[in-house]
Amino acid sequence: MAISAAMVKELRERTGLGMMDCKKALVEADGDMDKAIEDLRKKSSLKAAKKAGRTAANGLLGVKSSEDGTRIAMVEVNIETDFAAKNEKFIAFVSKVAQTLFDSADMDAVAQSLNAERETLVQEIGENMAIRRGAVVESASGGLSYYMHGDQRRGAIVQLSDKQDELGRDLAMHVVAINPMVVKSDDVDADILDKEREIYMSQAQDSGKPEEIVVKMVEGRVKKFLSEVSLLDQPFVKDGNTKVGALVKQANTEVVQFVRYEVGEGIEVEEADFAAEVAAQLADSE
């Protein structure tokens, strides 16, 4: 059966796959549109499986917030390259993941329910994708705010003890920009503090100063470390002369918690041989 351009166009619109893949499928199916779609779906699953082992460290964050500020969901969805992260279908998928998490608050269920759609996009876009993580923060008082950086790669949710939208958004922006570890110094894990003390002690002992001076040096450095990683002790990003703690106190509120995501943080990206990768891709396309 002769395969017309209109048939190829229809199959492309129904599957989102490339022209050559669609034409080949129609030829092999002798023009049977439904059989061609079935065959492509089978092949798509195989190709998606081959891509599953590749590291996806780029991507976007997605956020969904209730109008009254009582519930916010934030997710990270990864893909292999920054270029592919600009794909309209990928952007729409990230929004769908955020909406689905907002509705269910169950990240495992979200990943499972959207896995088939994810695999389809892996085939269409040609890169591995992963629904990496997500968080839902709720507050009956409505004290939730968020800030998303323009590139959608860094975002934060801040919960205050009461509803203060402008301050909450400013603090979320501060969290995105400065990246504090905890709300207040008392929240720093004891193991982290012990490790920092050990490092500072080793450095100070090499100075050859008396022990009592060494102890003071170490405690001074620990205090400085705590002020750098604790949100309330940091200079406010929009006014370096004012600490966040003073700003919060002036507003007669409290910071309950914050959640900060940055795309790709903590993901180890394996350095690949570019020539070998190109050769592998060419072999995969045959």
C-alpha cells in the first residue's frame, strides 16, 4: 500500500514521534494506522528502557499554590540537558506533576500514576527523565509563601506563623539566593557541628598558639559558621544591614520552616567520552 504524506502527518500528530519513524512504521504495517501505533508503542518502551540508565541532572522545578496560601506543592523533574528542559511538552509535564502532588500529597503515587506519560515523553523528546522529589507544605493559618527563580531551577517555600505575603515572599527569595541550612542555629545537627569543630580544631592547633587561645579560636569559628548557615542570623539579602531575625521580630511573626530545591543538587554526573557517546547514539538509531 502506498504511504501518503497525509498518513505520515496523522501518525506524527497522534504519536508525537519523528517523520522517519512514522513513515517506517506505516510501511511495516502496510498502511494500517492502528497497527503502526501499536508497533511504535512497543518500540517506544524498548527505547525508553535503553535511555533509563542515563543521568538526568538538568530539568525544572514546578510549584502549585492554593489561593489562600494554606497549601503549596513543589516538585523537581529531571531531564538530561538544559536544551530539552525548554521543550514545551516537558514544561507542561512538570506543571502536571506539581498539580498532581498538590492534589494527592503522595509522591510515590504521583510517580507511579504518571510513569506511562513520562515514558512516552522519554521517547518523544529522546532523553531520560525522572520525577525526582516533591514536597507539600500546609498551614491552616495561611502563612505560606514561595519564590521561584526565573529559570525555574531554584525555588523555596517559607512558612510563617501567620499570613504575611510580602514578607514571606521576600524570605523565600532570600532562601533561594543565600541557601541557609536551618531556620535557627539550634537546629543544626550535632554531628555536623562536631565535624566542623574537629576541622577548626585541627586548623587552629597548627597555628602553634596556646591551648586556651586555640579553644577560643575554635568557638569563634563555630559561632561564625552558625551565623552563616542559620536563616535568622543571616543578613537579609535585600538589606545587608538588617538580619533576617530582626526583620521577622519586627513583623511580630516566626519562621516555622522552609523548603528549598535546586535542580540537580546532590546528583553525581558521570563524565562521559563524547566521541563514544555519539557512536553509541548512532548505533542506537540504527
